[in-house]
Amino acid sequence: MPQNGVHAIVGTVARKWMPQKEWLVLGVVLGNMFPDLDNLVVAYATLAKLPNPEGYHRTFTHSVFTVVVMMVLFYLIAAVTRNGKWNNFSMGFGIGILMHIGVDLILWFNGVELLWPLSTYELNFWSWYTVPAWLKIFLDTGEFLAFGLYFLLLGSLSRKQNTDMERQGANKMWAYLQFALFILFTVMFFVIGTKGLHYTIFGALYLLSMIIAMSVTVRMRRTIEAM
């Protein structure tokens, strides 16, 4: 059940096996989170009432070609700025996207269009499984739970390593807010369903939470990269 916060946790834990190169692990964590930004397109398509808005998810940001494009982009930034850290970030970002795709294929219940845009074939190891309605609710609201756990992980690492200690209060606040949203929307969805304005609000708060989590990740890069 790889919610975006789970991807962030996976990327952070993977630092144990990464070489100590500045901005490399930062790239890994952000690369793990990056593919789910396609939900911004899904949100626009939904509001614009375009056909099949969910069809934009796990396509262009989950393609192996996107890995190449993003890595080349950051390598170019490194060349222009003459800052070797961007080379490390580029490698980490590519690794992170590939990790995200792998976790999605193994633990999620929808497919991934690995070769978009050359092919719309969707690789799906779970095509035989129908997700029950109650589990779908927990998978949706579990986004907030996962973000909360990620913020707690950052706080724990910060205390252990004595880095970014000034972020302790903010991390706790974000974590408890995410847990509150998880409880609120879980109860709400079971009581009145997942259609209507409240689901739109849920989607907006999820996207905002993801952007905040990525921003906090950048701010706490010392904690993430400390070994």
C-alpha cells in the first residue's frame, strides 16, 4: 500500500545503503516522492471534467523515459551551475523514481505504464484482484497516516543525529495534523461515502500535504543525509 509518505519513508531508510555523496540521498527521497505529482494533473482533469481523469495517474511520471529526462535535466543544471552536487542529486533522483515504480508494482493494486508515451501497456501484477470498497477507503485516507509517520521518522532521526533540531516542533505539528486528517476522513468516508465536496477537499489536502512533505524534506536534508 505505497502511499506517497510510504515512498518517502522507503527512500529515507534506503540511505543506509547509499554512498556518502552530498545531495545523493536527498535526490533519492525526492525521486521517490516525485512520481505522485501526476495527481496534480488528475486534479485538474477532474475539475475540468475531462474524460477519465484517473487515467493520467501512473503514466508520464512513472515512465522509464521520465527517469532519463529528469536525470539529463539535473546533469545539465550541474554543468551550467558548475555545481557537482547536482550530479549526485541527478543520480539519486533517478534511483528514487525507479524505487517508486518498483514499490508501486509490488505493493499497489493498479498498473504502471512503464513505456509511456511509446506504449500505453499497463504492467499490473494485481490485475486479478478487485479492491474491496472498505480497503479503498483506507488506502485513500492512509495517505495522511503515511505522511504523519514520515514526519515522525524525520523527527526521530533529527533527535538521534542532533540535526535540524529547530524543526522538532513543526514536525510534531505536521505529524499530529496528518493523523487527525486520517481519522476525520476515514470516519467521514465510511459514514457518507467518497463522492461530493468532501472528497474534493480531501484531494486538495492530500496534494497540499505532499507538497509540504517535499518542502520539509528539502529543509531537513542534513538530517536525511546524515549517517
